[in-house]
Amino acid sequence: MIFKEPKDKTTIKTLEEWKIKVFGTGQKAIHWKVGRSAYSLAKFMLEKDGVKYVTKLLEEALNEKIQLDEAIIEKEVRFDDYGHGREDDLGIIGNTASGKSIFIGLEAKVDEPFGESIGQVYLKSKSKELNGTSTNAPKQKH
């Protein structure tokens, strides 16, 4: 599997490249720490047979062989046309042996919470909307 940087899709082969190309030295750099999610995911995928492990889990779940082709780090995934989409820590693209395309969005967590469910976010935003606060969150794309 080929790991790619999210903006210009350059290939990433080492932990140092992952750090510099994805997190740089600016505000996002605070997320790159040994023992935290971003670093742990990179180390797992690049140095600890993470690709083999993920492939095995998916093959067992789908009951067929799969090929993971590329992974975009901090992949933005959009559910609608409003604002910025959510960012998967790793967006993996591949194919099944039967020729189906697959996408896997990984969210790495070491000691951080996953956050609210989609249902919880919807109910909070609907409450805001009912109380007169403008929000696009509860709208559905048709």
C-alpha cells in the first residue's frame, strides 16, 4: 500500500516524512507526539505490519481477499456540501477480489475520546435550529 500526503498526494515512506509532510511545524504539529494517536498510527502502519493487520481484519469481515492500494493521511470525507468535511486519520482505498471498490476510514485513538455520535450531533444542532440559531448541521442532502 502507498501512503500519501493529503494535499499534493506525495508518497510517504517514513515516520519523519509523515510528520513533516502532514503535520509540518505549524499548529498541526502539536498532534505529533510519541504515544499519541497520530504518531502511533503512523508507526503502526509503517513499522508494525499495520497494513497486514488491517487487511486480515477486512478479509475476515468481508470473507474475501482484498487489495489495499493507497492511503491518504488526514483524508477529508464529505457527507454534504456544508463547510469542511470530517477528516479520517487515514482513508484507505482498495478493491475486493470480486472487483468491488472499498474505502476504509480509520480513526486512531490512544487516549482521546471518539466524540459524539452522529445522532447526538444531529439532536444538538436541531435543538439550536429550533431555538433560532442558524445551523446547516441537521439538513440532509437529497
